[in-house]
Amino acid sequence: MQVFTYLIGFLYLFVVVFLAFYGIHNLIITILYLRTEAPSKPKKPKHLKRWPMVTIQLPIFNEKYTIERLLSAVTQLDYPPNCLQIQVLDDSTDDTAELTRRLVEQYKSHGVNIKWIHRDDRVGYKAGALHEGLGKASGEFIGIFDADFVPKRDWLKRIIPLFNNHKLGCLQTRWGHMNRKYNSLTRAEAMAIDGHFLVEQTARSQNDLFLNFNGTAGLWRRACIEDAGGWQWDTLTEDLDLSYRAQMRGWKIGYNPHVVVQGEIPAQVEAFKKQQFRWAKGSFQVVRKILPQVFEQPDLPWNVRLMAFLHLTGYFVHPLMLVLLLMTLPVGLLIPETFKIFPISILAGLGSPLLYLTATAPHTPSLIEKLKLLPLLTITGFGISLSTTIAVLEGLTGKGGVFIRTPKLNLSNANKHQKKIDRTYLPPISPIVWLEIALGIYAFLTIVILEPLLGWSVAPWMTIYMLGYFYIAGLNLLQHKSTVVT
């Protein structure tokens, strides 16, 4: 029994220290960001003597609510028409396909160099579509936009001149949010994405650390894609996979925070959880595939390897959080002195808030507003930890998988009124919602049981868990019940 008790205590301390390690990582990223000069904002787009050929690829799958908006924006890009090719890579299985075909024909009749490429199968999902399109592309550079993004007219002309650095293989631009204020969930998501794009991507880019293309709103040098082995679909995060393969071949992934592309964030809890699930599972598939090569490559500095490890395994925080919750009650009952290590665990709680609060740019919330949103962001992160933990475990044990795309519903801050949505565009509610409610109850019982023994020392953490699971599960059930479907 004593051996078992010591084992529980050791495992608990291991989890706390590892969580603190990821918290320190966020602190380091924030410090690097604060002490690093951000890329200078160009005054106006440079005029090149020769504009290179660019292919814009639009990978879509059942996007009838956003395809018109997407095509309208991309066909209005300010770029020499003879140097621009647009590919609509359409894997749709619903009436999106016919709608898109008609729209493409209309644009072609007005002289736009646009082509509709439809596949009856979804081999390789998004990566497969990009691979097939690349074989038919004429561009020296390849721009990619998902269906929920709307580039401004000057997007290409602002970033093409930056490729005068011939080792620059890809340039990622910043995501904006057209429906940031749609509901409480989108406010939390937007704050998290701002932290990633404004702080982490800038810090990594400016300090020669590995970073990633985020799947959309970026421009690739075709030679880089081909040199790195092309698009592959043995992971669910083909963007992360290709980014690391390219950087290990000596290419640079750049990032420009001043060029912003507005995108739509998932407003439905189930869609958000499915998105995070795909990203988490895909990340750990890349961990299995790429991370050993990162440590085996002799010319990489130790700090680049370490930061790559923390970058690729970032979603491991969620399994650690879940284990910490489950172990708090037995540890409190058997070896309560273990909680004296809590001062170290505070580091795990400081890194992320500082990173998110530091993310400041035009059109982002003020510091006061962010301080108000921070509790919501925190409980949202705790609330999805069960779903994401399952994704991490799946990513560690298997390749590929079904690419469940995030539904795009053409939402903005202005259209909060209820509108009818095709049932097939809303993922069915997952049974794990009941496990999330059970975990919320478990966190509450942990407070009740341990309070007579330990006072309120563990109550703050357990309260965050409880609120997180109840918020995610409750909003999920509420949205599922109230959404009007056709």
C-alpha cells in the first residue's frame, strides 16, 4: 500500500512539473516577443518590374454558405490577370458542387483565369486536393485560402515582394476574425488565436525558431513544396507536416503580422471541439513522424530542437490537465503533503495568461476587455481537455484518419439572428458531453471531500475544472437544442 501511495505521489509531481515546463515555455515565448523587434510595416506595396506567376488554390468541401463570398474576394485580388491562376479544388458531395461550377463558369465568362477541379473521391482529403491541384498549377508561387477566409485586394502585392529572400519558402499572414463578437465562445477563440498569431508566431519567426504554416492565408514558393516532398496525407495536419519538412531542408517559414486576412471562427461548441480534435491528433501524428528527425539532424542548435519539441507537443498540456484533475482527490486523501509543490505549478498558470494579454494589435480588445475575457478563455481550455486528450492518444497510436472539416456558416458579428442551417453542416453531438458533465461533478466532489482535510487550498483549481466542463458541455447541449436545422 505504501509503495502504491508513493507511486501516486510521484506521478502527481511529475504531472505538475511537466505542466510547469509548458508554462515556462509560454513565458519564454512572451519574453522573446517583448524583446524582439516586430517586422516593420511596409508603407505601401512595392512595384515589381516583373510580377511572378501565382496560383491561388481554394480547397473546399461542402461550403455552400461561403463559396460565393470566397470567390468574390479572390477574383478581385489586385494582381496582373495574366500572372494569376485560380484553382477551386472542390471535393463537395452536396449542392455546393453545382453552385461552385456555375459560379466558376460566370467568372470565366468575364475573363478570369479560374478552373473548377472536382474530385468524386476524397483521397488524401485536403492534402490530396492540394497535391492534385499542384500538378495542374502554373504558378511559381502557391497561395492557399480555406472557404472561411476573405483576403483583401492588396494581399498578393503586399507579400510577393518579401520573397526576394530566395530561402523564404512560405509566408504566413495573420488571421483576423469577422465574427469575434458572435457569442462567448467566439470571443474566447479569438483571444486564443490572437495569442498564437501576434505573440508566438512573431517570436518564433524573428528568433529563427521553427514555426508552421497555418493551413490558410499563406503563400508558398512552389520549389519549396516540391523540394520538401510535397503534400502528404499520413497526418491530419498536412500544413504542420510540410512546414517542418521544409524547414529541415533549410527553407525558412516567414510570418508577417501586418497583413491580416479575415476569417470565420466556429461558433458551435461541437464544431470547435472537432476542429481542436483534428489539430491535436494531427500534431501528435507529426510528432511521431517528424520529431525523431528533428533530434537526429546534427546542424540544428539545441534551442531550436527544444522549442520545436514544445511547439509540436503543445497539446500534451490537455492530457496532463486531465490527469491532474483525476489525481487530486486520491493524492489529497493519501498524501496531502504533496500539495506543497503547488508554488511550482503556479508557473503553469502564469505563462498562457501573460501570452494572451500581451497580444495587442489594432482591432483586438483592450487590456481591460482581455482581462475580463481571460476567465472565459481559461475555462474553455479546461473544458475541452477531455476531447483533446482522446485526440492526443489517437495521434500517438495511428496514422491518417478521417478529416472532419470545420463547418463554415457565413457568420459575422452583425448576423446574430437565428438562421436555418443544413443539418449536414452541423456535426452530431458527441457522447463525451456526458463524460464532461461527470468530470465537472467529480471536480465539485473533490472540493467537498477535501475541504475538511485541506481547507480551500485546492478549491480554486477544481472550480476552474468544474466551470470549464459545465460551460463546454452545457453550451454544447443548449446549442444542439436551439439550432434551427433544415
